[in-house]
Amino acid sequence: MLYEGFRKIFWGFILVFLEIHLLIIDILPDPIGYYLIFSGINLLNKHYGVSSKGKGFALGLVIL
């Protein structure tokens, strides 16, 4: 479970920080990256009792 959670967080950060533009449109949408970060934190929180501050912050960024 630890591997899966950190893998989702890693790929979420990659999607958020990579910016590939086609003319002026970013083709990698950030909410998908933030959702991957949220799901990775949620997975770690279920099994290891990690603090839920990051979970709330990532969910807010998905909605924003």
C-alpha cells in the first residue's frame, strides 16, 4: 500500500509541474494531477494514519 500511495503522489506531481502547451492551451490538466495527489494521500491515510491536512488541501485544489 505504501508503494501505491507514493506512486500516485509522484505521478500527480509530475502532471501538475509539467507544462506542455499546444498553442496557448495546457494539454495536461492540473485537476487530474491534484486528484492523484489526493487519492495517494487518502490511501496512505487509510492504512498508516498520516495527517489529513494534505488531503484537505489537495481536495481544495481539485475543486478550484
